[in-house]
Amino acid sequence: MAEIVLFLKTRCIVFDLISVLYFTDQARVMLYKGGNPVKQLKFNAKGSDNVNWFQFDKLTENAWSDMASQPRNLFTIEAGITRSFIINSEYGFHCNGDFGWMVITGTNLYCDWEQRYGKNAVIYSIVAGRTHWRSYSK
């Protein structure tokens, strides 16, 4: 079984590596802190293309224990021009109630929690479950 590792360091690297996904049965997303892997997601990529492998239904190994029990409003590689690789749970009024597991910010930093990290930043929950995006330590 072939496998590709998507190194989420910058948005450009991610999209360069996705192009070889067609030759794999499995995709893996690794999240790093200080150069060390801290979270991992594995997907069954068999029969998938370069976009539709990134779905909750194709997830075979999950980095967060509450993803199946909490609401999910987005699980997609691209959410318009604003964000990518987003696994989100809930949106609140003016970003106050935004909860999720992982996102790469885009170039349009609408929410204050995105502005804190800047453009094309990889943000993810470091706890066992989803996080409030304004909880900057989690």
C-alpha cells in the first residue's frame, strides 16, 4: 500500500504534495509543533481524487476523540478563498462561537482568531477534542 504524508507547514507545500494522491490507497495528514508530530489523521483514499479524499466518512484514524459526537459543519480541503483544510464544528455570531479541530487560514482574515495567527497559518486543537478558536492556548 502506497502512502503519502501531507506536511502542513505552508499552504504551497500542501498543494504540491496532494497532486500525487492519485497513486495512493491511503492519505495521512500530520500536524507538527516544533518539528515534532503531535496529531495525525489517516484517510482511505482508494478511489478518491485530489480533493474528495478529505472527508469524515473516509477517516480511518482520528486525532480527536469527540469528532464523531460533536456537530461538524465543514470538513473540506477548500472553503472558498478564506480557509483550507478546515474541520469545523460550529460558527458563532461575529466569530465569537467558532469551534473546530483544524484549519489553515487564507488571505482574507475575517475573524480575530485568524488575525492573531496571520495568513496561511495552520491552526489545530491541541486537546483531545474540538476547541474554541479564540482559546489561543488550546
